[in-house]
Amino acid sequence: MSAQELPTITSLKSHPARPGRVRVEIDGKYAFELSRKIILAKGVTEGEELTPERHREFEAVAVREAAIGLLARRERSRAELAVALKRKKLPPDLIESVLLNLEKEQLLSDERFAGAWVNTRRRLSPRGRAALSYELKQKGIRKKNIDQAISTYSHSDELAALRDLIETRLARLTTSGDDPAKIKRRLLGFLARRGFTYEDIEQVLREHFPNWA
């Protein structure tokens, strides 16, 4: 490409799975996706030669639309969203700019994500607080937000969840016909993988399930 030549939009193709999205190719290579609404509003056409400013504008819109689309599917941490956008090979500096704007608009919030994560786990897949803290750390959540989210899950809440989990798990394990010692080993292993401490497990077993203590 000579110094006078500008990158050119060579193809605008409807996304095969999402009719409202258009795949944009520049100089014969996939570049990014835009919504059909943006394509019409911005007058994007095949054969258009893109100035650096116009190209940058479209990239910024593509990053924001991709981010909004991912957040619409489910709440995400900042780190998760950044990784997902980088996989789309979008410009890193624009990704950072879009993430900052989304945080300002409260569309992206690690504090909210951490709270939602803990609440969902408590309802659908109980875990010990240590396991929840580890999971949130793996999601890129900062310690202060982890501590704040975990503070809503008291030790007494954790013990209550553990009691319910033991009751449900024992009902399944006892139908196996295995001897009690083997059942208890399997129970302890399961609960330990869920992040409950051995001390808490033994306490709940002694208080509520003396036959298995």
C-alpha cells in the first residue's frame, strides 16, 4: 500500500447468527463487527476509503458494542470483559478507554459483580467463604471488593448452607449401599472441594448429624 492509499471497506456481511450485526472487512480481511443501526447511521458502505479518524471512530464503536453485548448476556468482572474483548483482537487502548467509560456509566462494576457472584453461589451452588474468595480472585476482583462481598455471607450463613448441603448429599450417598466410613470419606472430600473447612464440617456433623460425626 502506498502512502496515498487508504484502507478500504471491501465487504459488509450480515452475521450468520445475529441478523442485527454486520461483519466489516477492510482490504479483504475481517476487521470488526458493527450493528446494522450504526452502519446505517454512519453511512458505512463497501468501497469506502477510511481516513485514520474514520477508521478509529469505527473501531471505538465496535469495542463499545462488543462490550455492551457481552454484558447483556451476563454480569462480568472488568478483567473478564477485558480478556473477552482482547480475544476479538480489538485495539487494547480502545478497550481500556471503553472499560473506563462503562465503569463511569455504572454499566460495569466489580463491586456489583462480586456481590452478585456470592448471592448466586449461595442460592444455587453453596460454597465456603474461602472458596468464594478464591473464585472472585480468579475473576480479577480486588481484595476490597472481595471482602465487601464476602461480608454479606456470615459464618452462621456458611454453617447453615453447609448443613443443608450435607443433608442433600447424604441423602444421595446413602443410596449407594457403601459402608458408612466410605460414605463419610466421600462426603468430606466433596465438602472440602466446595471450600468448607474441616473444623466447620465436623462441627455441623456433630450438631446435626451425630450418626455421621
